[in-house]
Amino acid sequence: MQHVREWPIRLYFFEEDGQTQARVWLKPGATALEAVGEALCEPTDFDVPEIGDEVAAGRALVALGTKLLRSGEADVADLRGAPVHIDP
């Protein structure tokens, strides 16, 4: 039988002086996870806020994915009683 779960992710953007910060938040269980990604508009770049959002969000989501993998590693290691490594 198939089981379906939903993990809502919240993504917030903060922009100031050509710098965009994305904060991503996820609560998959009892503990919430948060990660941050940033993007900087260089002086020679065109000022296109959507591009900063994409880059900052991508970096925040990659950081969140890494945190999820590390959390999974810790959970498996606790069950096995030995360290484990989970590849991305």
C-alpha cells in the first residue's frame, strides 16, 4: 500500500543593497530544520532581483538537503550503533 506524506517548506526572501538572503524552513518531525542561502549582485551585474532569488533559494535548499542527509545519517547510526555515511 502506498503512503503519502507532505512536508510543507517555507521559503522567505530578504533583499537589501543588492544582496538577497533566502531562509528555508522545514519541520519534518519533532524538530524543525532551517537553512540560509545568499546571493550578491556584483556592481557589473544587471540588477534582476528574480535571479538573486533563484540563486539564494537554490543555495538554501542545497544547505537544507545537506542537513536532512546528516540527520538521516545520525538516525541510522543510532539504530545501528555505528557511524554511517549517506551519499547525496
